[in-house]
Amino acid sequence: MEKEQHEQYEYARKRLNQKKELYFHFVLFLLGSLFLAIANHFLVFGYDSNWSIWVITVWFFLFILHFIKIYITDRFMNKNWEREQIDRLVAQQQKKIAQLQTQADEDSSIKPQ
């Protein structure tokens, strides 16, 4: 029981750290976007004067990927999901081994005379 509580605590701590990193990423994205927009206004490079829009768009895409990882992927594919998948695969392997064993027993019982 103590081990399960420790695992639950570690999982909760890990999820909390992931969410903190996501929130930090969001604040950094907002401040960075503001800085890039201001820099774009004062620094004009070449023909394309809206370079900050492209940088912000790519950064937003990366933030969305981070969000999906934390709130969708990691939420459903956690330790319990891993255990269920492992148990399912082990059960399939044991079933296949049992079938092969019964087939081998049947083949050995039918000897040519």
C-alpha cells in the first residue's frame, strides 16, 4: 500500500511539474510575442516587414504541441494505460503459447505407425 501511495505521489508531482512548465511556456510565449512585435515595428529587415508574424506562428505551433502532450497525450497514456497494455499483451502471448503447447501435445500424441 505504501508503494502505491508513493507512486501516486510521484505521478502527481510529475504532472504538476509538467503543468508548471506549460504555464511558464505560455507566459514566455506571450512576453516573447510582445517583444517580437515591438522589435518588428522598429527593425525592418529586407522586403518582408512582418517577419515577427512568422516567428510567432511557429512558436505558437510549438506551444500547441506542448499543450497537446501535457493535456491530451500524457493524460490518457499514463502509467495505468501502460500497465493495461502490458497486461493485455502478456495475456495474448500466454494464450498463443497455450495454443502452441496444445497443438504440440496433439501432434506428439498422433505418432505415425
